[in-house]
Amino acid sequence: MSISVNTMRAIDHWVGVPLCAIVSPFIALVDRIKSIFLPKLDAPKKLLFIELSEMGSAILVDPAMRNAQARGAELFFLIFKSNRASLSLLNTVKPENIFTIDSSSLGGLIKDTLRFLWIARCHKIDTVIDLELFSRFTALLTGLCGARHRVGYHIFHGEGLWRGTMLTRKVHYNPHIHITKNFLSLIHAAFAKEIEVPYSKIHIADSEVQLAQAIIDPEVKYTVIERIEKLARDAGIPFVHGKQRLILINPNASDLLPQRRWAQARFSELIQRIAQRYPNDVILITGSPAEIAYVETVRSVANVAHALNFAGQVSFSELPALYTLSDVMVTNDSGPGHFSAVTPLRTIVLFGPETPALYGSLGNSISITANLACSPCVSAANHRKTPCQNNVCMQSISVAQVMEKVELQLQSADLAKQA
């Protein structure tokens, strides 16, 4: 059984803060000694990114990684073992340069943490970028991995979220620009020739926020088509790819922030409306293997013949093929909204406790949010933990609103096919 999110937060606070206080003076002393006896590091040559918990962030950080790669750095990445697959969608980091930590048990967490600290030194990592928003655990990993340059977000004069003195280059986290631009500001700090307080005193143009597109294996695409056709055939539904549109519905969101979920009943009603409006098209309700029962509830309540439970039917590596085959997807604010951005798929992403201004998809996406006075209620300042037990922000999004955007995105998809 994996460690719960709340347990991880508690460990990060009650264990992380004292450890940061204990370790910080020793790291400061080592830094001082290195500055005296070792030559100055001109630019990062072996650059490690640390982002453990969010699969979608592996996509959002890709423009920053490619920026560092273009400057001549060899890339490395540290991520939780359960999230490793997210780095395979674009393959920006070589598989052998991806390090993992098993978070399924406390013993595994400790063992893999110690193993990583040894491996990082063996690889002579010279620069590390902590992508997490004020995590003490990743701060400790950053400080102890032996890198000369250590870049991340610093609280400066703000209260709370103290992480010690693990960083050599302290970057101001800007809550008013998209997270992708915040990630790019970390790259500037890593390569900066002059000291800035705070980093990064640069303008980041929208043109720098461009995602690469996934390369789709034709055989994988054909396999996914066969799987859809078989599922439709077993359900007694005639389906021929290219003659009918595929509409994806992704009704779930991770346990990291369950307040992001639009109600199952709303998704069921949306499926009914889509079926009435587009009776010849096929609706696939997607999800992970663990979400089959959740998806089945949505499907059974909708009671639409050509809406199929597609949860667990494709592996993570097959998602780009599925997205390329499909015309539109409706999803909660979760990984699929970001994973689909590496394909031409048009999406509608529903936001509540977070904001598209910071976490909007970089793809052909339309965001819907109620813009309540309390939203967003999760941020870097509260470790993305909200006291809310009644997500009115999601409940305020109507089926009619979403249906309007579905029609708009399908029109755009049809025009693109004709072009």
C-alpha cells in the first residue's frame, strides 16, 4: 500500500524542517570550501531536474528541459517510480538518465533516497534544479546530491515554507505567470553569468512556451484502432475508424487533489447530451486500470449504447496514439489534459481549486472555470492543500457550458480535417 498524500505532507513538515535546519550549516560549509579549492563552474554540463509527484509537470517542464539541452547540458531527471512513464511521451531525457524513488512504502522511500544520493555523485551531477514548489524533501535531495549549482524557488521575506539554505541560486516563484514560464526562469538562473537577487530578471516570451509533439508509431496506432473496434463490436456498436468521430471523456482526477473532480452525474449527463447531438459518433470513457469501476458508474448512469468503458484499455505509452485518433476530449484538471498537449487533440479542461492561468494545458485546449472568489484555493503557499470539503467551484460548471465548448472544438476539428 502506498504512502498517502497527507502522510507525505506531514513527513515533509515534521521531519523535513528539522532536517533542513540540521543539514544547512554543513552544506554552507562545504560550499565555502568548494568555492576556495575548486575552479569556477562556467555552465551546467550535467543538469538534474527533480520533480517527484506530478505526472503532468513532466510535460509542462519539457520546454525548459529542451532549452537547457540546446545550451549544451546533458539532462538527468529524478521522479517517483510510479510517475516515470510520463517522461516517455517526449523522450527528452535518455532512459538511462532517469532516476526513480519508490514511494509505495517508507522503507522503499528511504532506501531509494540514499541510493539516489550515491548515484548522483557517481554521475558527477554539477547542477540540480528543484522543480517542486517548496518541498523540504526535494530541498534536502538538492542540497545533499553534491551539485555545485543548486537552483530552486526561495521564500525570501515570505513567511512559512522554510527550506533551509540548500540553494545556491534562489529564484522568485511568480504566482502570476504560467508554471512553464516559472520553469524557464529556473533555467535562466542555472546558466546566468551574473548574480541576481532574486533570479530571474528576464522577460519570457510566449513563443518560448512551445511543446514538442509526440512521434506516433504507426503499429501502435493500428493496435489501438483494433482495440477500439473490438470493444465496439463486442458491445454491438458499428464502428469504422475515419467514418465516425471519437469523443473522449476523462471523468476522474488523482487523489492528490480530489476537489478537482466534476461530479460523476454531470459527466453522465454530458455523455447523454453528446449522444443526442452526435448519435453516430463513439464516446470512449477513459481512465486507468484502477478507475474501471469509477468509469463504469459514469457509463451505466448515462445508459448510452455507443458510450464505452475504455478505462485500462491502453497503456500509458499508447495514450498519444489514442489522442491522435480522437477528435475531442473533456477532462478534469489532471494529467490527461497535459499529456494530450503533445498531440493535435482538442480538449476541454475543467478547473476549480486550481487556475488555468498557472496550470492550463499547452495544447489545443479550452479551459472552463467558475472564477469564484475563493478560487484558486491551492497554491505554492499552502502545499496545494485546501480545507474545502464542498467544491462549489466545480459544481458551478454546468453541463450546458461544457457542451457548448464540445461543439466548438468538434467544429474546429472538422475544419482541420478539411484543410
